[in-house]
Amino acid sequence: MIDFSMSEAHYYYCFSLCNELVELGVDITLFSTTDYQLPGRAINFKAKKLRNWQELPMALPNLSRLSPLRKAVKGVQYLGQCLSLIRSIYNGHPGIVHFQGTVLWTDLIMIMIVKSLGIKVVYTAHNVLPHRCANVQATKLYYQKLYNIVDSIIVHAESNREQMSSYLKISPSKIAVIPWGNLLLYCENVALTQEKARKKLALEESDKMVLFFGTIRENKGLSYLLEAFQKVVQVIPDSRLVIAGDLETMDSSFERYESLIGRLGLDDKVLVNDRYITFSEVPLYFVATDIVVLPYLYFAAQSAVLHTACAFKRPAIVTNVGGLPDLVENGRSGIIIPPRDVDALANAMIWMLRNPPQAQKMGEYGNKLVTTECSWDAIGIRTEELYSQVLENN
């Protein structure tokens, strides 16, 4: 299994999946760009560290980060790493190589080389298409080529399979829907009360907290959330919005959101921590909050943030996009609203904050859903069955 993502959430996904596959008797080696250990968790599979392509040593360190020459050097270095990985695959000659996404266009070449060796390729499309891309048509052609080359594709929601089939013209028979596994590991050994968590965030225990968590991208609808939250404050003055997560590389700064916060008069109502939130810090935010909001505008994936909310028994408000509705039963584990609907978003937040007992029941039901329907036992079995089908299909 190969994970180039440099994403903490993807590493936890691979970690949990590999452990389950080993329990089922699968001989698996994980090549990953991360090498940290999960607290209290043993690694039962073989793991090898790949160099993070963004951190590869530079032959020309004094060049600007955006310099074409610097990018070219890094590209050559990354290609060298790919060739080394191909050599390891050639020597080991596994029955299947399972890719957890791609990073650069050279990854497609590597997949083609692996296929030329007579090795089956399974590909997990955590996102059917990237959240953002400079050239939509070129990106579409790239992923059509990639999805047609591999032997089988895993997506995490039925809506993802429909999008892949209708927009990219990939045969539905080639696409397997296997949900993203639960993230209950975030809750293990967490001895933190809501009172203590809020104190660390400089919030009052009586505050009504709304959480927006994760990488900040244009598609996640933060501007709409801020406009809706202004309406919430007018009705519930002691409500607070906490924004926690790093900015996507293509978003240069948080200034435009800060400007909007100021124009809406929310300076003392919004707490911003615009940086990467580490594994050990995640419980702080989800224990502290009353509700979690995902006001995404468009989305072609399942959400680790939503899974984390369910793990901590926090009710969620989500928009009807991508795989978000697949994990939320409207009115039972959360509330589903249309994207870009400021009034619907405000009303949903007001209802949840005004009805804590009902909101708590929603969070508990969401936790039950991910514990059963997204258990790693079930996901491991379905993945192992898919491997068997791929190997049998000549």
C-alpha cells in the first residue's frame, strides 16, 4: 500500500486499514510519507518511510520557493524517489499495489509501470477530483486516464460513484463503495472535560460553541458560515464560533476572512486558530464544542471532520453535497441543509444551540452509526474481498 498524501487523516486511515488486513491474513507493507506512531497503538504490519516530496533536500536552497528551476529540481528528486519505490515493488512483486491517491502527474507514470509488471492496481479515490485545480479540463483528462488504467477503484460514498460514473464515464462495475472508517482512536485515553477544554480555549463554560474545523478552502463555505453566525449572535448573544485549521496553500492568508469578521461585527465572537492542528490537539476542540458545522459548497469526498465529530458524539450540520449526507441521517444524527443558504444554516445552528438535549441525542446517534456502519472490522473484510476479486479477474 502506498500513501503519498502527506495527510494525517489519510495516515490514520491507512494505519487502521493495514492493521485490519493483517488480522485477516493479508501480507501487507505500507509505504508512507509519515512515520509517526499513534499513541498507544501497535503497528502490526510492515511499514517503510517515503520522503515527503515537499521536504526533499534542495540542490539550490537559495532559490525562491516559486522558482521554476527550484520546482524542476524537486521534480527530478521526486521522480528519483518514485523509481526507488518501483524498484522495491519489482523486487517484492506483490499481487496487488494499493494506491491511496496521487500527488503529482508522475504518479500516473508509476502506476502505468506497475501495471506493465503484471501487478494489479487498486486505487482509493478519497476525492473523486481535487478540491481545486488550475486547469479543469486537463485535470479531468488526467483522472479519466488514471481511473481507466487501474483494476479497481474504491470510493467512500454512493454519490462519489455516481459522480465518477456520470462525469468521468468510468464503469460503475469497476467502482467499489467502501466507507471511510471511524476515527474513534481520537477519543482513546482522552481525560478532558468540556469545562477544562473551554478554559484552554479562553472560553466561558456557559458559552454556546460552534466549531468549524479543518483545512480552510474556498469550497468549504466559511464566508457563508460567518454571515449565518451573525444571525445566530443576534438571537443567542453568548454563542461563540471557533475556527481551527490551516489555510490551503493556494489561499495566501486569512485576511479576507478577518475583514469579513470585522464588517459583520463579530470580532469578539469568533476565535481563530489558523494553523495545522496536531493529533494531540484534536480532542481539545471537539470536547469543547457543542456542535460542528460543515457548510461546504461543493465536495467530492467523505469527511474526516464529520467522522471526528461523530467519534466525539457531537451533532453536525452539513450541506447536501458529496458524501456528507451519507453519514448524516437528517434529524437523527444531524441536520442537512442546502449549500449557500445562510438562513437555513443560521436556523439550524440556533435550533441546536437552543435544544441541547435533542442535540446531544443526535451526537450519540451519530456515534452509533460510525461505530457500526464504519467499523474497521467490516471495512477490512470488504477490502480483503475486493483484493480477492481483483486477483481472480484476469
